[in-house]
Amino acid sequence: MLPQPVSTDSFTSQQAAKYFGSAGGSIINISSSASTTKLATASVYSATKAAVDAVTKSLAKELGSRKICVNSINPGMVETERIQAGGIIGSDYQKQIEAQTPLGRIGQPQDIAPAPVFFASSDSAWITRETLHIAGGI
């Protein structure tokens, strides 16, 4: 029996794990580069994303014996509809983020998309408890 859920991600992953067969599988959590970059104006957001990383590591240990790999993808700022609607595109905030990013730009959805495909494939069968930062070098 799995321990009581401690977060939405933990609860969702525990519920999903019930449906894995004997061959195991992959759980892929989405966190954020904010879990480690600690933006001055986003302390609560950063803390919640750090919690996703911690849950990922704990669940990987809990579910490993069932051949279930648990990993996290931590993107940086990505140009999404939410970012566009929030007025961030073209803003000073975007320029600030890009200035701190070694690759000098925010991400695009196609920058992130290959990672969950990889983690869901058999090519990553020996990878668990990892956090993949896709953030242009932040």
C-alpha cells in the first residue's frame, strides 16, 4: 500500500500507478526551472515546483520495484497561450529572463515536446528519479 498522498502530483501519480501492469511504465511530472532558480517575485511558485521535484524523487523509490520510472521535466519560460495572454511576450520581464538565459531566448513548445516522448519510450527504461531541465541553460 502506498503512503497517503501529500500533493496533487503525488496523489495523481499514485492513482495512475494502480493501472500499470507487470511491465511497469513511466510517470512524467512537469515542474519548472523555477524550482531551482528561485525567482525573487515567485517564492510560492518556486516552492510548489520544488515540491514536485521532491515528490518525483520519492515516488521513483516507492514505485521502482514495480518497474515504474518516475521523472520530472523542468522547462524554463516557454511561449504558450498563457504567457501570451499574460502580456509577457515583448515585456521587460521577458527581456530580463532572456538576459539571464545563456541561449538568449525563451523556449518554444517544440523545445520541450521531445522530452516526454523520450521518457515515455523504452529508450529511457533505465532512467528514473531524474529531473531534466530544459531551460536554455538557466
